[in-house]
Amino acid sequence: MQTGKIGVTSENLFPIIKKFLYSDHDIFLREIISNAVDATQKLKTLASKGEYNGDITDLKVQVKLDKEAKTITVSDNGIGMTAEEIEKYINQIAFSGANEFLEKYKNDANAIIGHFGLGFYSSFMVSEKVEIVTKSHKEDAKAVKWSCDGTPEYHIEEIEKEKVGTDIVMHINNDSEEFLDESRTAEILEKYCKFLPVPVLFGKKKEWKDGNQVDTDEDNQVNDTDPTWTKMPADLKEEDYKSFYRRLYPMADEPLFNIHLNVDYPFNLTGILYFPKIKNNFEVQKNKIQLYCNQVFVTDSVEGIVPEFLTLLHGVIDSPDIPLNVSRSYLQSDSNVKKISSHISKKVADRLAEIFKDTRDEFEKKWDDLKIFIEYGMLSDEKFYDRAMKFFLFKNAEDKYFTFEEYEKLIKDSQTDKDKNLIHLYTTHKEEQYTFVEEARSKGYDVLVLDDVLAPHLISRFEQKHSDKQFVRVDSDVVENLIKKEDSTKEELSWEQKQELSPIFQAVCPQNNTHTFIVDFQDMGEQASPMVITRSEFMRRMKDMSAAQGGM
Ligand code: ADP
Ligand code: MG
């Protein structure tokens, strides 16, 4: 039996672990299990290099609860550790500048854990004592047992252990007894471990017998070791993607599209992103993307990692290259993360362009649901805007879809303003602006429907980006002129007449109401012809803008 002291600076460590790592206690299980998974993967690697000749056909991790003894034990048949390795990897928590660091990050548990490989030590958040019982895969290695009760002192002794591998025995402290509850542990395993690459066993499979759920003899495996995103796209069918979506979000509607990411240069990243069906209030659905690191769940809060507009998507991203355990502000400033973010944006745009090209009918059918994502992306990401020009669709009043380029061909030659800008006529409300839409259409002009919440912003962006194009709502004065060019029978009111009529219109159309209306001149004893009043596009936009800002 040998006794020693852990690390040099670890006097500071245990209080920090206990005190500051309070927020996410349940990650101890993720850390201990992912170490066990790593250990089995390492053994596999050694075997593939011919450096280990033992059996590797049944690599697995087992989680056991013992309520009486108040322990959680995580066992693996992985690589194991020698006494020297325990000394090196567990006892020497070698990091420099620890005090300074701990001071800086004392409120950020994840930063500490990730930065300095405190993975194993996170077990002390929930344990009054932790034991490592391990036997190395190395020939003639002696099995050892290490134990530590949360003071910097540890004990290590030789023991008997038949099989290669490691058991981590956590003696759960009084404050953490919730973790001895089977359903709580099952819940944590489902959250962090459901896609780990090695079978993780917990409890027995259940079956129904006489109306009760009873244990069978069969071990219950909690994870799917080959989740869909790790497979090659060529080996997958539409249904595979859909069933994976259901596995992730059992309650959600079927998604619109999926995008299978598979990047190996300049960084590694795989994943599947889904465009969900948007319900009325899309705010609610943000941040559904799950982030994994080698199939270990890390977080479902991906802001700062994927481009802002893609936080509306669902799915999974897995990358060993994203520094996952560090703080959010660190992530957002990390240049690697920025590169990853812009690359994801590019991949998504490329894939959409491909889907549009290959299956335009399908794409058009889904466009009304899809467009809010695209518009948001175009407004928030310059590069995405340029890429989206290939597949962004305009819908006209007859529900036909056009790309930007296609639509331009539909615009009449005469459809220009005095500065020779091409006029894109649009309506924000087909029913309310019906008369104007019909008027324009009867004259052979096509009218676009731009009716969603982002449309006004998108219109300004279009005009900024394409200085020879103007967007003009069907009820504005420019259209009057366009139409009049061909239909000169209409007379314009003189300035005096307009002045005279103005109070009447003000009365019918108080401030914030619709800007357009039709007056029947019969009442006025004039010719019985309806007359259309318009307001200039510019004035209307100004007014809409200040209305949106709560003015007027
Ligand atoms: P990290 O996993 O980031 O290296 P940890 O604190 O989680 O940091 O683990 C420290 C080290 O302890 C590991 O790198 C590994 O060498 C060793 N270790 C931990 N758990 C096991 C295990 N179950 N089997 C073998 N080695 C382990
Ligand atoms: Mg670890």
C-alpha cells in the first residue's frame, strides 16, 4: 500500500470542483463513461496494429447502480492502467498557472473541466470517495486499486483482478443521492450517451408480464453505436433520415429537407441538419441542434458555433475539432469555430442549390415553408445571400415560382422608372390590394407576392445589392405611371383638385390605416367612375417603417 498527494496545485482543486462545478452535475457520468469508451477504442487501435492479441470482439461499457452500497460503477473492458499510468494520468494533474486560471474561470465550470482534462475528477462532484480498480492490457501487469476520498491524499494498492479493464466505483455523497435512482440515471444516459460508439449497458431489457414491466435476462443497451450521421450518404435512404429525425425529436412534424454534412478538410465535421416544418412562432424552435464530439453529446446550445440563421435548424453536428468544453465566449472568438461556422453555411447553400437543381418540383412545393430560413440567411449572411441567388424563389400572384434571373425576363421592357431601373411590381397582400393587382395584371404586368415578415427587409437588401432594380408595390404612384403609359384615357387630377380632395381622403383613411382606397365619385355628382388613390412607394415605406418601430 502506498499513499501520496495528488498533483502540486490540487489543494485548490477539490474545493473548486465541489463548489463551482455545481451547475451541471450530471456531466460526471458523461466524463466517466467517455473515458471508458476511449479506453475500449484505444484497445481496438492497439489490436489493429498488432500490439494487443487479446479478445476485442466484445468491447463494452457497463453502468451499475447499487442503492444499498450507494455506489455507481462504470466498468469497461478497455486498455486498463498500470500503477505508473495512474500516477501519470490521474495523480499528476499537471497544469501550470492553475491559480490564475481558476480565479479567472471560477464561475465557468465547463471551462475548467475541458481545459485541463478534469474529466475524471468531475466524479468528485457527486462522490465522497472514488475508486479505480484496473488491470492494464500489458503483459504481466499487476491489477491495482486507487482510492481517494476527496482530499488531496490517495491510496494505491495491488489487488486481484482477472480481466483487463477498469471499474470506476463512485461512492455517491448525501447531496447527490438522486443519481442512485434508476430513472434519473437512465435519463442522463439518454441525454449524453445515446450515440456512443461502444455498447453501453444499463440494467436489463424490460418486458410486459401480466400487466407489469419485468426485467428479462438480457442486458439493456442504451445507445445506438452507429447513428445515421456516421454512415455514408450513399448508403442511406430518405426513410433512414426520417427515422433518425424521429429518434431525435419524437414529437416533431416531418422535416422539409435534410442536409448530410461530411467534411474532412480543413477540419473534421459530420452531421445531419434538418429544415423543420415551421409553426407560426418560429422563435420557440431555436437551438435544437445537438452538438457531439466523437459521438459524445456536448450541448444543444449551438449559438456562436453555427451561423445565427442556422440555429433555426434541427439535427446533429459532430466534430472533434470544436473545442467543446470551453466557455461560450471563448468559442465565439475561436478562429477555428468561425471557419467551421462559415463552412457549414456554405455546405447548406450548396446542398440547397443541388436539391433545387435536381428536384425543382419538390423544392417549389416546400418553398413557402422553407423561404423564411433562406430569407433570414440572406439577410444575416452576405455570402449566403450570394449563394442563395441561385435558388431563391419569387412567387407571383398566380402561384408560379421564378428565380431572380427568370423573373427578370418576365418584366416588360416598358417596366422601368425614369432612371431606367427595372421595376419589380409586388403585393404585400393579394386580397387587400386585389384591385391594384388585377389592374396591373390586366395590363400584362406580372405581380410578385412578397408577404412575409422579412419581406420589407429583403426588398431593401435586393435594391442595395442590385442598383438597377426597384421594388414597387402595386398601389404606389409609380405603377400608376407605368400603367398610364399604355392607357392614356385616364386623366390625372390637377394639383388644385388634389388639394381639394385631400381632406376627404384624410377623413376616410385615418393615419395608420391602409394607404389605399377607392372612392366612388357618384356621391360627388361627378362622372360615375371609380378612382384609385395611390401613395408613393417611398412615402409608404417610410410610414410602414415608423409604424413598425411603434411610431405614428
Ligand atoms: P481526458 O479524458 O481528457 O484525458 P480525464 O481526466 O477524463 O482526461 O482522464 C485522464 C486520463 O486517465 C485519461 O486520459 C486516461 O489516460 C486515464 N483514464 C481515465 N479513465 C480511464 C479508463 N476507464 N481506462 C483507462 N484509462 C483511463
Ligand atoms: Mg476524459
